[in-house]
Amino acid sequence: MDLFEAIKTRRSIRKYADKPVEDEKLEAVLEAVRLAPSWANMQCWRMVVVRDAKVKETLSDLSYVESYFSPKGYKANPSKKALAEAPMVIVLCAEPQQSGAIWGQNYYLVDAGIASENLMLAARAQGLGTVFVGVYDEVKVKGILNIPVNVRVVGLFPLGYPAAEPTTGPPRKPMQEICFHGMWGEQ
Ligand SMILES: Cc1cc2nc3c(=O)[nH]c(=O)nc-3n(C[C@H](O)[C@H](O)[C@H](O)COP(=O)(O)O)c2cc1C
């Protein structure tokens, strides 16, 4: 699939078909992360590929956010089921010490963000689906996967074949709102 086609048609996938992912396709997704650009080429990302059903179930249970405004005291994640149902979950981590921090910007998040988009587009280009799950109890996720203290979990990515071909997604802002020419505020 052409790159722009993949960019245009990628959607967050939250329902998966009961169909395994071929090893070559997984390898291509992981390779897309490996090849991403990064601060001083330090490649701060690390990944854990989770296939074990019980561990996926636990990740699913941990994908909540504490919420003062919710009567339950927490809000479940819209991708909660996806984490348990997809054939696998890629846990994308980063070592902040292996990236730059300057003028209040922590570039490990930028590095991992770029790698994340490579991951999602590589999935889409091969007919697979995924979704960036950024809300979860990080301390507990680290605990169950033996992730060292100096490593941050940046996102959980269920990976599998979409249950249905994605159609239109949530709308984007118009170009005039996000892009100026010459000076801020000028069109
Ligand atoms: C940093 C980040 C965190 C996100 N966290 C979640 C999440 O926790 N749960 C979820 O269902 N979707 C999550 N998303 C997916 C967004 O909701 C989704 O990308 C957005 O609504 C646009 O829809 P689209 O991906 O189909 O174009 C996240 C996306 C990003 C980039």
C-alpha cells in the first residue's frame, strides 16, 4: 500500500478478527519501529510483544484511569476489550536517559511517538490494525512485565486483523486552523 494511502486510511482499531498475525507481518511492524529516527540516533525505544492470553487480560484490566469525576473512581479505557482480544499486544517502552531533554522538552516521548506512528502505518500497510493505548496503570504494567524502573511505558498497541475494514474516522481540524504561512495567524 502506498504511504499516503496508509496515512489516509489508518484508523484506531478496537475490534479484532479471530485470526493470527503472520510472523513476517509482525517482524515488518517491529522493523518499522527499529528504523525510526531518534534524538542523536540513540534509539531509546524498547518493546515487549505479549501473546499470552492471561497477560493480555491483565493489561486489559490495567487500562483504566483514576477519575475523581467518575462514580466508580476510575474510567475504563475504550480499548479495554481490544487489549484482551487482539492476538498480541506490543508494549512500547522508552529509556528517557537514552534521549535528549532540553528547554523543557523530553524528547524520549517524541522519539517513541515517531516510532509509534511507524508501527501504526506499518500495520495498516499490511492490512493489520492497531490502536495507540496511552491510558493504563503504568506501575502495575511494569510490574507484571518485569520492566526496569528506569524505563517508561509509552503505549500499548493491540495488533491483529481488524474485525471490519475501517471506514471514516473522527474528523480533523481544517488546515487553516492548524497551519499558518509566513507569520502565526496569517493564511
Ligand atoms: C498519545 C495517544 C494516546 C491514545 N490513547 C488512547 C487510549 O488510551 N484509548 C483509546 O481507545 N484510544 C487512544 N488513542 C487513540 C485516539 O483516540 C485516536 O487516534 C483519535 O481519536 C483519532 O482516531 P483515529 O486514530 O481513528 O484516526 C490515543 C492516541 C494517541 C496518539
